[in-house]
Amino acid sequence: MRITVGVDDYRRCVDAVPEKGKWQAWLDEYYSKFRHVFDPMVKYLYMADSVESLRPYVEAWDFEAGLRAAERFISARGVDRVKELASRSAEILDFHEDCDVFLMVGIGQVGGTALPAEKSFVYFGIELFADKLDRLAFMVPHEFMHAVRRGGFNPATLTFGHLVVEEGIATVFSIVAQDLPLDNPNLKAALPFMSDEAFAYCEGNRKALTREIFSQAASPVTPELAAKYLYSGPRCDERGVPGSVGYYVGARAVIDLLKEGRAVKELSRLPAQEVIDAVLRRYC
């Protein structure tokens, strides 16, 4: 496992802003060096064809504030904490393959991700953890599980149901990797974008939400489905359904299987379809 810290490169990017402007400085001094990291993010997170789609976000970003946050992360020994958590995750999963970890300064939107790529990697936007290092305890094993599972991942055949299960598996692993019980307080802690009220809504409407989401399990992943059920952060819709409800539903489905006797170590190779089939038998 190799860890790359992109703070010095980002500092050069910030220094170039007065002369080049935000967009061109970011393209020339940061994106060009790490395009193998950013391009999968553009494709799979922003669901766009070109890095040009990031331009409005880059132009709106406070580069100086991002640099200050990154420096606080370094001073607080955030790099050491990531190394410790990543090594612990690899040990639990008996994972010994090559994997790159990039500790980068992003544009305030992506805290962590591990996406399909030619070479397995994990990305952390350290500007989002400068004052919240405790969140790394959940985020690092979550993304590490994604990286491990995506070694045998085919994005071309990914369905919405598979994506929900992948997020559920990673969420559950972020809890058990810390030797914590799979109870409500720890599940809530593993879902940082979900308010107490939103979590209570999910608990009270679990069966209906599970049916709603898994009735669409065979659908292809679309920006609309991803935004509605997974990647809308703390926002709730007009019904009160949180934009990250898919994480909750996926995690509950995986917890059900563990309660039935599946071992934690099996999570790294558990077929997503097996989880979907179990949910469909139980709820749909």
C-alpha cells in the first residue's frame, strides 16, 4: 500500500491562481498530475463525460481555505491515522494486493471514494476531515472495503441494487472493523450525513423503504436514482426520506445476513446478488 499526500502539489496550485485563475491553475498544477484519480470521479460520481463538468465547482471553491484545512489535517497527524486504519482494514480482510491511497485536497464535495479504475485506489478529500478526524474511523474502512471488492467489479453490469448493496457492505464493515456492535447508535455513527430525525424515519419505515428501493434493484444506475436514494447528503425529500437512505437500507440488509450466520470476513467476497435475493425473499 502506497500513500500519496497531495498537499505540496496543491500549494503550488494555490500559488498559481493569481496568475492563471482558479480553473486553469487547478487544471495545470493539480488535475494534470492526478488525472488518473480525478477522471474516475468525473465519470462515476459526477456521471459526466469531461472534467469540464467540474469547472463551476472549482471556480466557486475557496482555494486558500482548502489549503489551510489540509495543513490542519497534517498537523493533527491525520496521515498517520489513515495509515493505521488502512492497515487494520487490510489485516482484517487478509488483503495483500497493491493499492494506492491518495490524500488530496478536493473541492469540498467528496470525502472519500474508491472507484473502478485500471489500478485499485482510494481517495480521501482531507479538507473535509481537518476538524473531524474522528470520522476517519468509519470512512477509511468503508472506502477500503470498496477498493477490495472492486478488484472483481464490472461497472458495465452494475445495477442500482448492486450499488445499494455495495454501500451497505462498506457501511457495515466500517463498524465491525472497529470491533463495535452492530447496534443503532453505531449504524447512525456510520451514516454521518443522516440526522437523528432522518435515522428515526428510516427505522420507522424500514420495510416500506426496503421494498421501494429493492423493487428497483434491476434498474441501471442513473443520476436520478443515485441522487434520490444515495448521494444527496443530509437533504430529505418532501416525504421526509433522507437522500442517503440507500446506505441505511443496504446496511440493514447486510446486517440481516450476518445475524443469520454469515462471517464478517465473507463481506469482501459476498456476491451482491445474494444480498438482493435475500431481501427480495424477505420483503418483496
